[in-house]
Amino acid sequence: MIVLGVESSCDETGLALYDTQRGLLSHALHSQVAMHEEYGGVVPELASRDHIRRAIPLLEETLSRANVAMADIDAIAYTQGPGLAGALLVGSSIACSLALALDKPVLGVHHLEGHLLSPLLASDPPQFPFIALLVSGGHTQLMRVDGVGQYTLLGETLDDAAGEAFDKSAKLLGLGYPGGPAISRLAEFGDPLAYKLPRPMLHSKDFNFSFSGLKTAVLTVVKNHEEKVIANICEQDKADIARGFVDAIVDVLTAKCISALRHTGLKRLVIAGGVGANAQLRASLNAAASAKKFRVFYPELEFCTDNGAMIAFAGAMRLQINPNAATRDYGFNVRPRWPLDEIKVV
């Protein structure tokens, strides 16, 4: 069975083909980072318009790379939510229109389920069950994953997501957008002893997170700096602040993951979402895994951010278990807000 995946939830347009026998056949992705950079963040209307421009050329590229004809597609999976409403509508309408034209079944996929399952695309995939840390610009959640469609929420952020805190703190340091990779790179040159920033909810004895206070702590440090103006703060001081921020957020994420593993008795940890590409987080978790005797799994770096491959794969996994999950009902609706625990168990 060959499944076409369509991803358009935010600022990446992704198309991919996944074959349940041969694996991932091809994928193509366009990122809108350069377009949104001058605005300091994603502009929803611009994102939607760009998805319209990019989707069909990316589809043609994906088909060409895989040497697959339109008629060879068996089903189409698309991101139904959560995400930006306009962006989701573009991908949904393209997927359903294409399915109607080809007389193929179509399936709406939960964006976060795609992220949760993306490490299974790696050459050394984890086995169920496992603990998953879903950490991105919009979400920070700890889940127990017992199988496709079997997700138990253990804890989540009470305010800012980790990726959101990265972007906001980077902006305070004048690093622009997207801030996560920039502040991570700058932190490599910082002194870990220069600024000891708070570790919110580190000892809360639950699996929830809170990062707005950490962002406020960065703001306080910047405002209290003797130069007062961020442009005049020397690069070394910026690096020290960045290091203090990154160390704080990594310490919290690592500690909560260890706590969740201890609580459940599981020995496998999966990291999913854009922040999963963060070098400091990976180093911390790898060290903890070695010391605490558990295994940690990551998606391939190209699949950490939003992509069509994870949607095609998630759709294929659901269809293998329940072939009736896809239908020929081509009317569609999108769900900009869609808690993961509301999706149907396969």
C-alpha cells in the first residue's frame, strides 16, 4: 500500500510517499523560514498563500523521485490539525480534491501523532511501549505510547512550550527568528557559571512543565545589564545568557524524562518535535541514558521539524491496523485545536 502524505500545519509544506513494504519512497519539503524572518515570526496569511504555491510542485517532485504515478497511490493522508486554520485548510483541500479526482480513500491525521511516530522511520526504531517527549514550538508533553493510537498524557506545559521559550528568549537577545537554533549555537560559547537561571517546576513531583518564568528571568537579566540596551551587550555576555537559558531548559526536560521512565518502569525514551534536534538536549539525554541504563531514540534530523514523511507514515500505520480508517467522504474539516487524547484508538 502506497500512502501519500500532505503536511501544511504551519510554515513547512511537506509531501511524501510511504510504502508499507518498501518504506519511505521519497519526500519533499519547503520551509518558509526566510519569508517569515523579516516579521519575527509566522504570519498566518502569508503561510497559507505559500502552501498554495508550493504544494503541487512538491507533489510532482515527490512522485518523480519515487518513480510513482498518481494512479499508483492507494490512499492519501493529510494533517487535519492542530495548527494554523488557514494553513490546514490548504493541505486538507488539496488532499481531498486529489483523492476525489483519483477515486482514492483519504484520511485526516493528527499532527502530533505524526511527530510521535516519526522516530519509527529511523534505521534503529524503538519498540512499543515507550515514553515520548514531544517538544516543539507549540507543544511540550510527556506521553506513554503503547502502540499506534494508544497514547496516555503524563504531563504537559502549563504555559509556554519549550520551543516558544527558545524563540522568545532569542528575540530578547536580538538573535532574530527562528530563535531556537540561533540561541543554541550561541550557547556553545557561553560560560555555564556566569548566569544561574531558574529551573521551573524541576521539583514539582509531577510531569508538567512551565517555561514562561524562565523567559521572564532572561528578560530580567537583560534589563538589569549595565548597558541596558541589548545591542550594546558584548557577544560574550550574550553567549553567557544563552548558555544559562539553554542549560536551565535542558535540565528540566532531562529530569522530567527520567522521572517519567522511573514512574512507568519503561526503559525506552523517544524524543519528537523540532526541539529534539537541539544538540545540548541530545547530549544531556544521552549522558543520562548511559548513567541510568535506558535507551533514547530520536527522529532523523530531517524529520524533527514538520514534514510530509511523518504524516504519510502515521496514515500508513493506521491503515495497516484498520483499512476502513480512510474513507471516500471528501468533505473535510480542520481542527486547529485538537488534543491528542481525543483521537480515536485504532
